[in-house]
Amino acid sequence: MLPKNFKPSANYALVRLGKDNDGGYLIYKESIEKTKLLLSFGISDDFSFENDFKKKNNCPIIAFDPTTTNKFFLKKIIFNFFKFEFKNFLGAIFNFYNFKKFFNKKENLLVQKKIGVGGGLNYETITFDQILVLSKVNSNFFLKIDIEGSEYRILDDLVKNSKLIVGIAIEFHDVDLHLEKISNFIEEIDLDLVHIHANNYSKPDKRDIPTAIELTFARNPIKIGNNLNLPHKLDQKNDPNSKNIDLFFTEN
């Protein structure tokens, strides 16, 4: 079971951005309208969330991911070619073209650096303070964060700068090992938790604690009802071929 504070206190007006299944997130609708800059930490080859956000708010976007090199995309294209998966082969080509087109726009910046200092992979890193300098915007950030465990390295930065943030969609990994850290973050961040969703690509532990969860936060969200229903009607299974993960919370 998850701690009680992992459960949103009410229903809020949420919208889904990003592609079906893995890669889509539910966020508070008004967060989009208030955003002056979208910061996207971790993108791989999927920019569907950023593209959908852009359609609703034509704000600047800065995305960070050290893996998004030409070599990365070409390996995917070649892999699908030699597997004779021609639909995926063509899809990989079109995705590479559209990815480059999206981030070649002046207002969309892709930075090939790793968020946070530390970890086993040898990538050039960037700190949160350096990102704030780079952004040239001093308020109303929205952050999408999926950085495969490095999220724990920037939680203190998010708390320290939470007055500048209008919303966050963040994926937490190895949740069973970091329950206290996440719980403290929920309490300390100057934002309200508006949504939780379990990523069913990662299986629960023996205590029924999901090991990967997506949390969404918003600044001063307005409740639209007190009867919270999970999963939300807009939620989708990350892995469409596996069953949903039910969420259970402690009473105190």
C-alpha cells in the first residue's frame, strides 16, 4: 500500500497530453494556460507530450536528454530494417524527420545533457541552477520529468524553486525503495498533488506497492468534486498488453 499522502484529495479538471499508452500524462488544464516555459527532462524519441502541449500553448520549450543523437535514431531505423519490420522501419524514419523538424524551430531547444550530477552513465550533465540561467524565464515553468531514477537527484531543487513552477508531471522509479523520499517531496513541494497513475511496465512489489508511478502537481488547483475515482477516465495502461495496477492507500 502507498502512504495516504500519495492520494489526491479531490477531483480536478485534467487533460491528457501525449500519445496513447506510455508517453501520455494527465495534467491540470489551467497549468497549461499559465505556463511561460515548458521544461522537459527526458524525452528519448517521443516528443508527443511536448507537441500536444505546444498545440495548446505556443510557449518556448527546452528539452534535455543526452541520448537523442543522430546515431540513436539511425540505430533504430537500421534495427527495424534488418528485422524486416517495414512498418516500424518507416515509422522510425518519419519519427526521426518529425523530431528534427520540431526541435529545429527557434522556440524549441533540445539540450543533449543529463539532468543532475551523479549516476553510472558517462554523459555531460547540467544542474537545475544552470537550467534556470539557460531558460531566461523567471516564473511559470511547467516540468515534465522522466529521467529513469535521476529524479531523486533534483527533488531538493524542485522544492527550493517551487514558487517558480505552475505544474509538474513526474515519473518516479523504484518507488518501493524511495517511499519516504517521495512522501517528503509531496509534503514539501509548494504545489498540490492532482493525479497519480501506476506504470504497469513495472510490477508491484510483494507489499502491493507499484514500483513506478506518475504524479502530477499543480499550483492552486480548483476542486471539481470530492469523490476521487482511480484510475481516471483519461488514464491509459502504459503497457496495453498487461493488466492495470490497482492503487491502495493507507488510512493514516
